[in-house]
Amino acid sequence: MADPARVPADLLYSDHHDWARVEGEEATFGITWYAQDQLGEIVFWDGAKVGDEVTAGDSYTELESVKAVSEVVAPLSGRIVAVNEEAERSPETINEHPYEQGWLVRVALSAPAEADRLLPPAAYEELIG
Amino acid sequence: MSARTIFEQGRKGRRAFVCPELDVPDRPREELLPSKLRRREPAVLPEVSEPEIVRHYVRLSKKNFDLDSGFYPLGSCTMKHNPRLHERVAGLPGYARLHPLQRPAAAQGALELMWRLEGALGEIAGLPYVSLQPSAGSHGELAGVLLTRAYHEANGQRGTKVLTPDTAHGTNPATVTMAGYEVVKIATDEAGGVDIDDLRAKADEDVACLMLTNPNTLGLFDRNIEEIAAIVHGIGAILYYDGANLNAVMGRTRPGDMGFDIVHFNLHKTFTQPHGGGGPGAGPIAVSERIEPFLMTPRVRRGEDGEFDLDYDKPASIGRLRGFQGNFGTFVRTYAYICSLGAEGLREASEVAVLNANYLLARLGEMGLLERLPLAYGELCGHEFVLSGAPMKRDLGIRTLDLAKRLLDFGIHPPTVYFPLLVDEALLIEPTETETKETLDEFVEAIAAILAEAEEDPEIARTAPHTTPVRRLDEAGAARNPIIRQEVTR
């Protein structure tokens, strides 16, 4: 049984531990509870730029934690239409609320059908054991 | 304990010295240095007495954990004992008081030491041409990648990518990026070595170089090295050896014999150094004949008359990578180490380093501790090994970081933690050859004690250290809100 705090039921997931909340032609991206737990305390996010194109499977930004700098991989392709400036200023938000206030970017999708390739909650739950 | 900086101590006008009488004719400052080069305000310097200076730095040194205080098994850093003989030799006035701009004719002994050291390092690497110039391993890597570029350009090739394994030291990708290449990561296979299929798939004509550490950061010697070398040379690329782990194989095998074209040494690791304060380091490189024309200048040259000189006349050279000749004191210590041990001794040092690591691993196994801290790859190791703290975190609720911090209460410096990145909750342990069996046993007992107490009360480890001058640091807070300057007013 999926723990809704760790793997919310209304999201799609990638095997890079990113999530996407798809709403019509747009989607919000972030990193999963598991990803932030593995990274440890996040100390810096250099953000992203509105208007930049992202490609599913490719890195679009980096997060720095006390352990390491990690690339964040886009679960879907499109163009960034909003960046979470609050999370940029206070990166601990990404640790504390990875699915709510800690979202990273909002993207206008160029290929919404790519969502079919993402993992539903149950499959992601299985992936992280 | 006082945490005041040196600037917050003392009194205006206080001095710890008296200038001697001027024994040369007094000349106006304007004559000695043009006014545009002189500062407008005097520098703000500490104004303290000698006892205040001494006490300040002794106080700081007591807060520090160093190799002279206790066991320091920091993986991939080779924290071996620095023999005191080396300090005596490096302190000889002919070395210690040498001016960096001394004329070669007046520095023959120093140049001869460099020339002999180059010869010894060339022999250890199995690659005859050496430059001592780079200041650290990372600097040696940069030299190696710049030489790679110069070599390819001279041969009319370009190449835009450099391959590194996903176990590589972080300096490898950083070097590649700084030298203007693109990093392409190679996967690790189940045995912990380079995934040959992945390498084949990524080895194309755009690849300029493969950077490899062997044994790698998992402490494992890659048995496929000859096949790897054949693949890399087959596409016309350069094979670069990261010498960070040379302490495992010195005198046993040579990177040049394995097929490497360029090697860097970390003199401060493999050949001893009072190290741990971030330097001084030295990262000499040894290269094969085809790379030699591009090596940095000046080169130390021995003339037919036996005189030593600095040779700048190398038209294809990439030039200088630093001022002067490198961290010279490090060369003296390294040369002393090589002469003290000799060829057989260097080989034995590596053998004992590997033996100590395998003994430590076997003792951890005998004590049943590998159930909570399993070996990440393989069964035996080189001079270091990687454990995963994932079962410990799951079963006892303490993380690798907590175990590391708790070790400080036992008078032991933690191993390298959370590296390599591909191992969950990693602990990278390198005991080195200079530790006794008793010290290794104490380390195992400390790990056993920490795991046993965590069964009862995980809070002890979670809040550790409890006995050090500074307790658990807020690392995230320090990184998020770093205070890196202090305003000093006169």
C-alpha cells in the first residue's frame, strides 16, 4: 500500500525520481520524497529560466545538497513557463514539502503523450521498495 | 573555548617583534615603489604579542583532528604517516631557504633533486617523461587533459568528449569541463569495474580521452584494463591514469605497462606529506613519448657537462601551468621517501597497504558487522574498500553520517562518507600501511560498539559527537547561509 506522503496517488513518476503533475497541456515538475531523502539537506538550487526548452530524460537543472550536486531530469518535454522562486530562495522547502511548496518548474508540454511512459504511483512505490 | 579570531585579540599598537636597525642607506618610498602600486591605507593586521599568537594557534590546533592525533582512514586520501626524517631533510637550509628566482647555476642541488625525482617517478609510472609542475592531483589532471588536447590538435583531430566512469573522483568531470570538453559517464559493471559494453557503445571518434583510476574508488583493480586500453587506443584516444590510488599498486604494476599514456601522482598521498590541512600538495605527471613534445616548460635538463639547467626551448609545449617550479618542499619529502624505502620498500608499502585493508575488512566480517554494513562490490579489496550503511539505516535508524560523527568520540577520524555516489550511504575506508594491527582492531571494536549501542539507543549516534570541542555542525545551515568574511575595523 503506497504511503501517500511519500508517493502521492495523483502524480506520475520517472525512474530518475522526478514527479509530474499533469494538468491538461501543462505539468508541474519536482523531485520525489525518496530523491530528497537520498540527497540529504538541499542547500542550493540555481533555478531554471522561463522560456527554456526541456527534453524528457535530459537534465534541466541541478540541486546541491550537503552530500553532492545532482542533476534533475525532466520527466516530460516542453517549455518552462514558471519557476518556483520561493524554492530557489529557500531550498529547504524542497526537502520539507517535495510535492507541494517544493515544486521546481511548470512546463507547457510539447508532447503530452509522453506521460504514458511515466510510472503510476504503484509502480514507483515498487521501484523504491 | 574561545572562538575569537586573531583580529579580535590584542590591542592597538601592540607588536610581537622589533625591527632591526636599518643597515642599508635609507631611500624614499617613492623611489622604491611607484605610488600607483602602493596601497592608500595601511593593511589591517593583527596587533598581538607573541604569547597571544602562540596561544591562539595552539588553541586552534587542539580543536583540530589530525593524523598525529589518531587513526585517519579517509578513503582515497591515503592519510599515511609522514616520517619525521622528511621534515628534517625538507628543512635543510639549502632547500628551505632557496629563493624561487635563484639562478640555475646557484641552485644545482635543488635541480639535481628534481631531475632525480623525475627519473624515479618515471620508473614507478612506466612512463619516462615527467613534469613536477602541477600543484595538486586536480592540477595534474588539468595538465593531462590540456596535453591530450595539444596532442590531438597537432595530429589534426579534435574530439569533443572525455569519458569517465561513474565511480570517478569528482575532480575528473570538473577537469574535463574546465578544459572545454564534454563529460560522458561510463557505467560500472557488476564486478565494480568499467562496463565494457557501455564503453564500446560510447567509444566513438568524438572521444578524446578516457580518465581512469585503477584501482578505482571502490578499491577494486580493473582486470579488464588491457581490453579497455585496446578499445581506447583503437579509436585514437588517450588513456589517462588518475594516480590517487597508486598506493595500492606501486612497484607491483606500472600504469605505463597497463597502456596508459598520461599519469598523475598525488605526491602528498602516496609519498607522504604533513597533509590534512589542504596542502601543500603536488601532482606531477608522467607521459609517454608521443605526449612528451607538449609537456609543460621549463623542463629540468642535465647538460653533457653534468650541469643542470631549466629548458624553455620546447616549441610544441603547452607552456607553464604555474609560477616557479612547483611545491618544492613536497619534492624533497618525496625524494627522501623513495630513497629511504628503495624499490623493494615501495613495493612492500603497497603490499602492506592492501594487506591492512583486507585485514580490516576480514575483521569486520568476523565480528558480524558486515551484515549491517555490507561490502558494496566484490569480496576482496585493494588498498581501500566501500561499505554501504543502507542496512544499518534501515534496521537501526542511524545513517552513515551518524556513525561517522560517533567515531570521533572514539578518537578516530571518520572514513570518507557518501562517496562514491553510486553506493547508498557509502563509507570508503583506507587504513594505509603505516597503521598497526592494534589500531585496526580498535577501529573494528569502535564500529561494533557504535552498532551495539544504536540497537539500544540510536539517539547517541544521531547527536554525536559528544566529546569534541565542537559538536554536531549545522552543515546545511552553513552552506545555506555562509558567513565567509569578517569586517575588521581599526
